[in-house]
Amino acid sequence: MANDASLIILDRDGVLNETLPNPSEARPDSPLCVAAVVVFPWVPSVLRSLTDRGYRLAIATNQPAFAKGKVSLEALEQVHARVLDEIGREGARISSSHMCLHRAEDGCECRKPKPGLLLDALARHPEQDGRHCWMVGDRATDVLAGVAAGVQTALLGDETGRELSELSRLAVRPSFCGADLRDFNRFLLARGDGSAQNH
């Protein structure tokens, strides 16, 4: 059984659900309506496995589309609710969601790579030691936020090479790299759940 104090904080877009091409921006975009939400097929079972082994799960996600005038706040909330419904359909439990609605130029303390969202998630479970917790994301900003919050970090996705290159310029390296949540789950299983409290 995993340590009861082990919290895994998950980025959303690109980790739990697909992103969408956006010709006007350099990187893919978040889904902006419920119909565009596509959760990766393996995510519900992996999160159920983590839940069953005692891990607590939270989501920390940058969602600036409302501030950019792309979509209403109500639509953003509906999209997030759909993601939660889909990832929980096999019984995974999400302890809390933490969403930054600001643009990068707004200078807030919550938008990753700043650690505000992660610190909020950790504050929900004050019995936890952050050194035993994880931030799991698909971008360098997720890793940098995790390092700033004092947690272990996992970098997932098809663009890990590009993201690692960006991190290397800052002399930062994730604790784990893999293709998707299935790799991360196998990593935790291979080292033994109990080591989550001793790493």
C-alpha cells in the first residue's frame, strides 16, 4: 500500500486528455468545449490503479483561455467537469483541482512554472511531506513548478526531448521521464509503492 501521505499532482491537458492543434499559437491548445474533450483511453484505469494503491490525486492546470477572450468561464468549468467525469469513470478519486485562469503576462503567483497551484494542492493535505509527492506533467513548466514546490517531478509525452532541452539550460532534470501515465504507473510499481515514502 502506498504511503497515505503520497500525493500525485497531475497536469491536465496532454497528460489526462488530448490537446488540439492551434494554428495561431506555437503549441497545441486545451479543449474549449465539452465536445472537444478526449481523455486518453488508458487514463481512467491507471488513475484507478493509483487510487487503489493509496495515492491521493490532484490536478493543477493553467487555463488562460478565458483571460484571452477565447471562451467563457462557464465553458471552461464545463470542460473541466467533463474531464473529471471521464477520468473517474472506473473509480479513480481526485482529491482537488487547482486551476490558474491568468495569462503569462498577468504576473500571478499561481501560473506554472510558479508553484502556487501545487502549494495549494499540498496545503489541502497538511500531513504530507512534499518530498514524497509528485508533479506529473508534459512541459518544462510543470517540472519547474514541481521543483519550486519541493516535490518529485515526472515529465511525460511525445515532446520530452524538446522539454528536456529547455530544462537543461536551467540545469534542471525531472525525477522520471516516460511516454505517458502508463509508464509512470509502471515505474511506481517497479520500485515498490512503499518507496514512495522513502525516496
